Amino acid sequence: MEEKKNTGVDPELLFLLQDTVTAGVNEGVKRAVEGIEMQKALADKIRYDNRIRNTKLLLSNYRKFKNHIRTATYTEEQLDTAETAEILDKLGMRLSDEYDKTVVESILKSKKRTEIILQHIETILDGYILQANKRDDIELKRRANVIDKLFRKGKKMDQIAKEEHTSISTIKRDRNRATNEIAVLMFRHRSA
């Protein structure tokens, strides 16, 4: 049997001190958990905002991507058979021999990356428009039409507003809402 030593501390004071420390630790843990949850929520919001921003950039540059692919000077086969100096000369570029091959390879990679990005955008837009047309939702169909006309066909907002028999502010709202919906599709994570 263990003997209790008399430490000279009042047992009630010791109990009160222990209770206060326990309550303080619990409150600290609770606030730490809340802080972590707030940081996670902020990170999710930032990630979502970046998706929206990136989707807007991709959609607004859609026609430039198409033009880049159409006007790219060389195909892969042409780059394989042409002389590097000839390619650079046609592009109006003069570099030293050690960088020539790197520049030509970079041009080809840029075209390929643009093709991949463009294909992804087109797949997402096709799917979005197809789903909108299948559903019995007039506003969703209008949003899909706005996106198609604005980004694929390059029409101006006032022209689309006339065609859709609505106001420019409605077209802007449709564009923004559709962009948010498309962002979810564009950047969704696939599990392996």
C-alpha cells in the first residue's frame, strides 16, 4: 500500500488546478482543430478559385489555340526531315548551332502541348453542351449556347444577347455560371 505524502498543498486547490489545466488543454486542442479546418477550407477555396481562373483563361484563349495549331509552321515529319538551319531561317531566327536543335524541339513540343490542351477543352465543351441539350433545363441550354457562341464562334456579348433575346447582364451571368460548371469538369480529379 502506497503512502500518501503530505506535500503541504490543499487537495481542493490541487483538484482545481488539475481541472483548469485539463480545460485549458481541451480548449487548446479544440482551437487547433478549428484552425486546421479553417486552413483546409481556405486552401480548398484557393484551389477552386484557381480552377475558375484557369478555366476562364483556357476558354478565352480557345480560338488562339486553334489558330496556333492551324498556323504552326511545321509538322513533326517536316521537322524530322528538314535541316535545323532551314527551319530557323524560315522562322526568322538566328541562333548559334548549340541551341538550334533545342529551339526546334521546343517549337514542336509547344505545338503538341497546345494540341493536347485544345483536345481537352473541346472534349469538355462537347460534353457540357451535349448534357445541356439532353436536359429539360432552358437556362442550362442557354448557358451552353452562350459558351459555344462566345468562345468557339467568337461572337460578342451584345450579338449573343440579341440572338438569345435577353440582356447582356444575363449573358454575363450565364458565362460566369457556365464557366464555374465547366471548371468542375475541366479539373476534376480521377482516381487511379
